[in-house]
Amino acid sequence: MTFRKFVLAAAILLALFVSTVFSGYVLAVLWGWFVVTTFVAPSISVVQGIGISLVVTHLTFRVDDNIEVERDPLEKLGRAFAFSIGFSALFLFYGWVVHMFM
């Protein structure tokens, strides 16, 4: 792997980490502003917000396979399976890391 590809991969991983943490922070703040005051619910921490955000993203994430490239049905099935297993494993890993902070 060239140095340029390594830097790109590291930047992508850093961006995923930052976006996950920021998503949890935003969820915790919005939860405090709206859910706690409206429903007298307990507030959540940023770590809990990250976990909830991971759960919701995992449940609602969809891969857009509407690329103009023609694929045969077996290839489409293989890609869907790979994305499903890959992203589920990635979310499980993220959740495990977040769970370690609880």
C-alpha cells in the first residue's frame, strides 16, 4: 500500500470516528432540550447518545445500489450480503468500543 493510500484510509477512519462522536453529542444535547423537558425523561450522556445513534443508524442504514453499472443478480446478491455483514460487524465493533466507556 502506498503512503498516499495509507493517509487516505487513516483520514477516512478519523472522519468516521469524529462523525460518530459528534452524532452522539448532538443526540445527547437534543435529547436534553426536547425529550427531557417534554416527557420528563432522564437525560443521557454523550456515550449513551453515541450508542443510541449507532442503534438507530444500524436499523435505518441502506446501501444505494442505483449505480449506472449493470450487475448480474448474483453479483448484486453478493454485494448486498457483504454490505449487510460488513456494516453490521462495523456497528457491532463501534458499539463494543462505546460500551467500554459506560
